Amino acid sequence: MANDETTAADDLMSMLVELLQRLEAEAEGSVNMEDMETARQLMHSFMELKLKKAANNSDQDMVVPVEFICPATKKLMVDPVTNSSSGTYDRASLKEQVNFIPNRLLRNMIENWCKEHSIHLPESSNYNEEEEEEDDDLLHMLEKISSTSDQKDYAKKLRQSIEVKPSIRAKFAESDDAVEKLVNVLSQIDPQHYGLKEDIIAMITSLCFHDDGIKSRVVATTSPSAIQLLISALSGPRMPYASVRVRAGAAAALSSICTNDLFKEQIGQLEPFEPLVRLVNEGVDFAVEEAVIAIHKLCSVESNKVKAITDGVVEMCVTSFLGAEMFKHKTIGNEPIDLLLLLSTNELAVDRMVVDAVLYLLPLLYNHQNPLIKKNIELILNRICLRYPDSHNLKENLATWQQEIEEKVKNDMQNSTGGQLQGHDEWVNETTEDVIERLSRASAARRHD
């Protein structure tokens, strides 16, 4: 196509040059008007062709974001709709539209992109009246969730709408009592109705994540208190698995609210740490992640640290993380070390760390591959030594660690030569002495400062 356009433009230019040369050669006053009209038409055709070529080149240079392309038509979506299991498509490409809901956030992004690139996007004409009525009747949906036998289906539908439709979240923000009604629904759910409870908590999480005004209203609820309901949800049973999902969702909801110190202090006053610690100690991966994030955010406020330490956060870090197999295989993440570092500014936390934590921290200091983790471990150990420069417990743990390393080396090297074993023993001794010397030097330097 591009070559054809170039050839046609060259031909038109040749014809135009030839005609202009002939006109120039003609005597003044004897110009043929037909030749002049032909020249004008040739110039017009030549300019149209050049503009068309430039437009095509511009289209080729412009890359449409892949998330704006319909997987079925491979074209820019006009009316994106979403299904949790199937993904997002342009509505016009679907034969069956059951369970698909408009993705208005994506539609807004596409509209903004088209405006930036001067592209005309047709108006979306396929939103049906039922969907518009749902948007306008939010309170009716909340009543359905709280009072009908189909409440689970309505909850699923409203949850999806809240997660993907900014317009629905805006209606919550505009409504005088929608947030309170949602919290009230949570307070009335049967404790064993895990699926419905998970959906309601997920709605609260999504609303708080996207809108600070809604977050403030959630915190302000009193009869019942949304925060107290979320903490109560944390305290559910370990089984069935659906209960763990509810508890993890409650931890995520608390995290979404923990965006300022005032909210963190209010949550801390309602005793969230014991159920969060229990959730971590149970060891279900996705629940552990949500609970640790919530604990870390809450502990960033000084007034919450003593509560967290008293409820076993230090021991949680040691037993559920530092002593776990994943640490021995160097797959540790940042979370437990970050938590211990955060808490190590408190003397009560240091008192609890010096008994057991050092035993696990010292090998990590030398064996772990992550330089940030190693640096944070050094800071924790320095703070321990600053408080206990001559601690019997610290020396005891150092000696225990040295003994365990020596036994491990001997077991690993039992079939090796004596020279090799002796080399490893020397390495262990030198490493331990180096740790003690470094910690003592750091402690002395801090006391001097």
C-alpha cells in the first residue's frame, strides 16, 4: 500500500512538472485555461495523496495499549465489559452477555487516550436500562443483600460492581447512609455464612482503598462499629478454609484503613494484635501475608508497639518465621526482619529478642543473600548490644550458635579429609569471634556517642 501511494505521488508530480514547464514556455496572454485547470486538479490530487500517506504513517507509528484491545476482534474497544472468569471484551463481540458487567474505568481510560491522540471514539450505545437502574438504586441492592434469600447472589454482584465501577463507589460516597447500611449487613450475617461475610468485607476493603472519605465514615461507624466487626472476623475458627479467607479479608480491610496515625491508634485500642498473631502462626500463606502487612502498619505508631509486643508479635517473628524451614533455606522475605527492626526501638521488645532471636539472626547475618535484610539484622543486633552489652543471654546464644554450626559442619563433612574439616572449624570460630567483636565495637561506639 505504501509503495503504491509513493508511485502514484511520483507520477502526479511528473505530470505536474511537465504541464508547468509547458505553461511557462507559452507566451504571456496565450495561456490555455484548460491546462491551468488541469494543473490545479493535479496539484489538488497530489496534496490529497501526500496527506493520506502522512496519516497512514501516523497510524502505523501510534501503538494502541494492549489492554485497550479486544481479545476477540483485535480492535480498540468501544464498550468494554468484564467477567471475572473470562476477562474483558468489547460488548459487540459477545454473543452471550450473561454475567458481563460494564468496565467503566477502562472505558474512561480509553476515552482519555483517544482524546490525547485526536481519535474519534463512538458513543457506547449498548448499556441497557437494567444496568443503569442498578447504578441508580444502590440502597435497593443493599436491602436485597440484607433481607432476601438471594442475598449471596446480590452480594456477589454488588462486590463486582464496587471493584470495577467508579460510578458505584461514587454513589457510596454521595449517599448519606450507604456505608452504614453495608456495615449493618455485616453485623447481622450468620457467623458461619462465610461466603457472604467475605463478600461484604471485600466491599469495605475496596471502598476504603479507593476513597478516603468513605474510609473516614467506616472508622466513624459506632452502632455497630465497623472496626470492631472486622477484628471480630479476625477471630474466627481455623477451619473450614472459607473461614481463613474471611479472616484474611478482615486483615486486608484493616490494612486499607491504616493510612494515618489516628486511624491506626483507633484500631490499636480495639485489641487487633492477638487475632492477627494467631492468623500468622497458623501458617496459611495468603492469610499470613495480609496479617503481617496489617501488623506492620499498626506498629508504625508508637502507642501500638507495647500492645503488639505484649500480644506476642516478637515471638511470632521468631517462631513462625526465623525458626521456620524457609529461613533455613534462605527464602526469607523482608517482613519479619522489618517488624523486628521496627519494634527494636522499644526496650520491652529487645528484652524478648535477646533470649531467642539472636540465635536465628546471627546465621542469617552471614548466610542470607539479601543485602537489605543483612543490614537490618545488623541494626537489630546493634540495638540489642546497646541495651545488653554484657548480656549473659547474648553470650549464651552466641555459644549455642557456634556449637550448632560446628555440629552441622562435622555432619556435612564426615566423609571429607581432616584438613578440610579443620578449615571449616577455623572458619566457624573466626566468624563467631568476628560477630562478637563487631557487636561489641558497635555497642561501645553507641555508648560513647
